[in-house]
Amino acid sequence: MLQVAVVGSGPSGVYTAQSLVQQNQVPDVRVDVLDRLPCPYGLVRYGVAPDHEKIKSLQNNLRTVLEDDRVRFLGGVEVGPGGVTPARLRELYDAVVYCVGASTDRRLGVPGEELPGSWSATEFVSWYSAHPDTTTDGFVAGAQSAVVIGVGNVAVDVTRMLARGADELRPTDMPEAALRALGASRVQEISMVGRRGPSQAKFTTKELRELGSLPDADVVVDPEELALDPAYADPSGLPAANRRNIEVLRGWAERPPQGRARRIRLRFFLRPVELLESAGRVGAVRFERTLPDGLGGVRGTGRYEDIEAQLVLRSVGYRGVPLDGLPFDSQRGTVPHAGGRVLRDGQVSPGEYVAGWIKRGPTGVIGTNRPCAKETVTSLLEDAPALAGRGALPDPLDVLRADGLQPVEWSGWRAIEQAEAELGASLGRGPVKIADWESLLKAARGATAAR
């Protein structure tokens, strides 16, 4: 029997488990999917916007894998300092695949970035997605204007959440505290700003169009700003997705505002250079006007514009962080590897593998994790004869418990789901996410005690 640990229960981890149990080369494979959180699904649970029900329904596909008899979910297991070390995992399993993602944000690197009221978009997403590590809920308090820096799908998500009303969000699983705060928000002006032009924006057309369908928000685009992009006048040479984005933006630029309660301004060719303080917190963002440099980038012009904002959300990309006990490429923010095999000092480290963002960097969409996981599993299976040569291993769950850990098994996760359904019913809503560690573990441990 080949015993494999997969660290991380997001799409890359679950697709890795799926590839392992669906292959035919090694007939007897057992996979433990470990996660630091007591809840599975990673960014599908804690990164997909609550109003994107179709994408969130991917959880049903991931659930099918985690309910396979050959797969075991073990939540609440920290890997690294204070938890299970990579060396210990290698003692317990024939192979370990790390699918830990890219858990921190890239920085702007400008003065004032640490002012109160300046947050990473990930922190904001974690708050309205009920991530138990969230420690604040004061994002929109006292704010009337917001600036979102970035023009990718995450930037569009947080902009949309700021512009939606409570009635639109109540049917979602958003935690009650976030729903109340956003419902009481006084934010009326939201500027989403990119340093390059509309033809280079990273958002998808589907996400972009959603901004134009919000019932209480106007979308405003300056046609003169769009015209700074050489590809705007003639987008025929652009990829199809970028052409569609240009078409949507052109339509908005030609449409007069409808006088709705909130206004979303899409801005381009503006590079943040400083966050400005007012009354002890951020009060505005200073941008430098940029222009295309003819090489695919932009150059500064020395002209500046200040945009008022009591709330700034920085959405300029993710970055992997080192995991104690594993090698790390600090420039790329990834673990060095060859075909998914972890490299230590340039040499393959037997039994250690990576998949997902920690392998390739924060690129692609959810589906990109399938071929990424398959490549890693192919490497692992090629190594299987040597990996399984250590003889029979004890049940890792027994050892983890003997080491003092209390993993949350699948029954514990199902108990959390039940508790969230009951919480929602008590509020007159559908299932509502539980947002704190204590309540999550209480629900999970209740299932354990009842067995």
C-alpha cells in the first residue's frame, strides 16, 4: 500500500488526491488530505465571492473526492512550526505533496501603505468569506470613498461587494457581521484603478460585466482615459477576451450615468505613488499618470492626481511564503521543483512533491490546477516502487493523535456544515458561515464526542 499525505485541501490538493486514487498504476493507494483549517476547499470556500454561487458549487465536485473511501480529510492539522514538521510527515507517509498555495499579498512598496484604512484585498475577502484568522471588521466604518488598486478579478470582486446592498447579499452565506457592516456602509464612490491600459487589464469579461448589472451602482469610464491605450481605437489585434473587455468599456464610456446610489469609476494609466494621511488614517491616494512605453509596459509622466479614499484595498497579486522545513525560492515565491519533485540544493528530495500555486506561482484559474496536479502525480507514481519500499507504515492518524493532535475528520466537517445551516435558519437565511475558530472547533468536536 502507498500512503500519501496531501497538505492543503483547496482545488490543487483535492485534484492531486483525485489523480492518485483514479490512476491504475498503483492498485492500493491511501490519501490523507491535511489542512490547517477545520474546513476543506481552500480558496473555493474562502476566496470565491459569496454571490458567485455557480463557482462555489465546485465544492460539490471536491466533496465527491474527499468522500472517496480511499481519501481521508484531516483538518485542524498545522504543518510547520508548532505543528507537524515536513520531516515528521516523511516518517508517517511514503510521499507528501504540498499544495499550500500563495498565502500572502504582494506589496505596493509606497509611503503610507501601512496607514489605518489601507488593507490588502485578501484581508477584505477573508472577512466577508468568514475566514477564522480574520481579526478585524472595521473595513468600511467611516468610509465614504474607496479606492481599489488593481484590475484583476479579485479587484472586481471586492469592488462589487462594496457596491452591493444588503438585500442582494442576504441570500448568500456571508457571515452576519459582514452582512450588517456592508448593509450599513456609507461608501458611495468606488474607484478601481490600474497602472496600465484597458487592453492589458486582467479581469475576465464575465466578471467585468457583472459590475454593469448592479441595481444600485453606476459604472463610469472616461473615454479620454481609454483613448490613451493604442489598442483601444483598433482592438482587432488583441486576444478575443481583451477585445470583449474593450467592447464592454466602450459601451459604458458612451452611456450617461443613471443617477444610482453608488458610483464605480474604472480608471486606467494611473500608478500609485503614495497613500496620503488625513486625521490619522488614509484620506487619499496619490497616483502618477502613466503612458504606454511601446514595449508593453508604461512610463511615468510626472503628472499626479489625488483620489479621495478613506478605504484602500490593494489587489496587486499573491505571493507564496516559505514553509519551515522546505526549500524556497524567494524570488519566485515557490518551492524549487522538477516536474513537481521537490529539489533540495538542486537534487530531488525523495518522497516530497508540490502542486498548485506553491509549485508554479499564483497563475491560472481553478481548472489550471488539474493538469498541474496530474503532472506531479505522474512524477510520484514513477517514483512509487522506491517510495513504498520501506515496508508497512502505521496509521498516520493514530500517530498524530498520540502526538497530541486532534484532527477534524470528515464527520467533524459535516457537523460544521450542520451548525452553519442551523445558524442561518435562526437568522431567517440559508446556511451562514461560522467565522471564528472557537465556534468551528466546538461544532466539529461535538461530532467527535457524539460518536
